[in-house]
Amino acid sequence: MRLVFGLVLIVGVALAGFAAYMAKNRFDQYKKKVADQEHQLKSNVPLEAVFIVKRQMAYGEVLTKDDVQVVAWPNNAIPEGAFKNNPVVEGEEPEGPLLFPTTGELRTVLRVMEKDEAVLLAKVTSPGEDAGVSSRLEKGMRAFALRVDVSSGVSGFLRPGDHVDVYWTGNSQGREVTKLIDTKLKLLAVDQIADGDRSAPTIARTVTVAASPSEVGALAQAQSSGRLSLSLVGAGDDAEVAAVEIDQNQLLGIQDKAVVAKEVEKVCTIKTRKGAEVVEIPIPCTN
């Protein structure tokens, strides 16, 4: 009887220990899962509703509501100029620009957008505008056309959106000079092409640049009085360019020899006689 009681006691203690072990293991797993969920919640980034395109959109296409959809986007990685799907509250100013204003006017695509790409302000026109050159002009700027050929137009490798330096070659004060007259002018169009996504070289006859009214005046005067050449500025190049003016002598390394005429100093004298001797005495000149 004592032996049976002892066996029952041992088995009971063993079962109790096993149950305690299993309970502790389950509790530890639960604590770990709760800690993981808390960590995940802390690392989660708030999301915002952003418009993206559902298909590839080409230059000149009109953007409609059927071409876009709304997705959740991490608010710390939203591209600058992206259109958010903010609710319009009557009597309040909308937060940010509206992709589809209440007036019903649609925007036009200015640059190619790939499928699932966010719609950006820089890639579409203002509501109701087409994709012409005027839609790309910033406030206070004007469009001006420059005549070019295969040599002055960088062999046809210019594209809308590029930036160029403009050099003038002509006669100045009796000598042939080449001078930098403007820097980093933005190209709006090459011939009649304003699509900056075209990569094939085009031998253009004209390029259209964006310039201020004073720059337009300088370019017009330069174009009528000499020859213009364009120099392509590298992408992302923000270096300041110093004034450039080169003539033929500088190009060939010839230095002008200045003839310095030495003025003969004028001396004024008076003559006096001392006995039989005549003496000249210097005096200050009156004229």
C-alpha cells in the first residue's frame, strides 16, 4: 500500500512539474509574440493615400480618372510633388494641389510615366493646359528661338530639358572675338519637339530656350550681330562659370607690343648776361 502511494505521489509530482514547464513555455512564447507585435507597431510607418498611374502614360496624353488609382504610401517616402487623395471639405482650402479639380479640367502628361509610378506635379500640366511650350515656362520667363546647325547645335544631341551655355562670335572693336553671353539656359523644345523623353539624336535647325526678358534682348542682339554656338551643360553640373572672352591673338598666344611714347620733359629757362658770358637759368614753365 505504501509502495502504491509512493508511486502515485511520484507520478503526480512529475505530471505537475511537466504541466508547470509547459505552462511556462507557453507563457514565454506569448510574451515573445506580444513583444514582437509591439516592436512591429513601433516600427510601422504611417501611410497616406497617393495617386499612381495604372498604365504607362506617354507625353501629350490627357490624364483621366480611369488612368489612376489610389494606393497607401509610407508618408516618409512620398516623392516631392506627388498628388495625395485628400478629401475636399466644403468651405476649407484643400491640402495640396488637386489632381482632378472640381472644375472638371484635366491635366496633360509632360513626361513619360511608367505603370505604378506616382503622379508628380512636374510631370503634368496645370488643369486645362495642353503639353505645349507655354505650359513649361516658369513665371517671368519667356520662350526664345535660336538658330542652330549640326556644329553649333552639339551634333544633334540636344534634348528638351537640357541646359546650355551660349557663346557669341563676332567683331568687337575691330577684332574677332568669342564671348560667353549666357549660361545654363533651359531648352524647352528642339525644332517643334518638346518631348524630353526622346533619345534619338535630331539635327535641329532651331532650339527654343527659356530666358528672362533681358536675356531675350541680349540673345536677339547677339543673334543679329554675329554667330551663336551652344555648349551642353552636364546633368547636375552646378559649377559657376567665369566670364569668357577669347580673340585670335589669345588663341594663338600672340601678345600685343604696346609702344610707349616717352614724353620729352619741357624745360623753361631765362637768359642773363654776366659781363661777356650769357647764363641760362631754369624757371618753372607757365604753360
